Amino acid sequence: MKVLVKAGFVGALLWLSLIIAMFIGYIMNLVGIIHTINEPITGLFIGRLVGVVAFPLGALLGYF
């Protein structure tokens, strides 16, 4: 029974770390938009703008 409790704790910890990493990526996406606002429009910039509305996409593009 203790093994199941430990596995549940590890699973919850992994989910929490994934959520935190996605939130950080989303914030980095917003910062990336602010930094590239005066540059020519590229595909990455359009993807970042779409990522503002679509959270998982924004979280992923924040790391690029």
C-alpha cells in the first residue's frame, strides 16, 4: 500500500512541475512578444500571438 502512496506522490509532483513549466513558458512567450513588437512580422511572431489565446501553444513557444 505504501508503494501506491509513493507513486501517487511522484505523479502529483510530476504534474505540478509540468504545470509550473508551462506557466513559465507562457510568461516567456508574452515577454518574447514584447521584445519583438517592433521587428518585422514572422511566422514565429504570429505563432506567439496565437499562443496568447491558446495556452499550450504559448507555453511551448515561450521556450523558443
